[in-house]
Amino acid sequence: MTGLVARTVLACGLLTSGALALPSTASAQTVTFRACNHTDDIAMVASSYIPLGGSDWRNMGWTSVDPGQCKDIFETANGIFYARAEVKDDPDSFWGSDINQCVEYPGPYDFYTTSEQTDCPEGEAAMFTEFHSNGSPVFVWNLNPSD
């Protein structure tokens, strides 16, 4: 791939389908992003979201979620956010399928990017899933063995 298409697909700077993923003004409601691990392995969660009261994207990882447990990962008032989960110590076993975002191995990591950035200022690109809160105060991401 070349040009804008490649930059869009390979971007770590939060571009999706060529459009900026800016803070949603339609919903000022706080959303809690919760990951629930339904596997027999420890899951490590990375996220990219706009913190409450912020305007830049916070990229952070890795939050540990034990087997059979749920954990609140972050809060945001933005209706769009991104996450990736991996089986601990096995980055080839992961959940994430929509867009590349930035991660750092082995972590932990915590840095900010703007909506206009199209490269990883730190770390490397990895596949994340894009989520939409759809007005729910708690968004639950179920990590299942077959996903």
C-alpha cells in the first residue's frame, strides 16, 4: 500500500477510514471501559483514549486482567476509543482487529498523541479494536477464548 491509504491503515495517530477520530461532542457522559477476561490465561490490555477533560489521546498499557476477572481500564467522555489485549507473554495471541495504534514492549508505557499524528512517537504499531460507547455508562469488552 502507498500514499494516504497506507498511512491510514498503518497510522498510530488515530486516523480511521481517512477521518480524524476527534472527541465526540454528542455525548458528554462518562464511559467506563471494562475488560472481562473469560480465558484461562492472564490478559494484558493496552488502550488509546481521550481522558476526562483532555483533548489528546492517552496511549497506555499493559493492564493485567486475571482469568475470570473484570477490571476497569479507563474513563472517558469520548464516544470512540481503542483497545488491544494479549495473552501475557504471548503477543501472537491477541484481541484487536480494526486499526493500528502504538504499543511498547515489554511495557508498561504511558504517552500522549494528538489526533493529527500519523506515526508512533514511541513504540511500534499493533492492531487494536475500535469501540463506540453508544451512550452506555459502562462499556464491557469480553475477552473470550475463541475471539
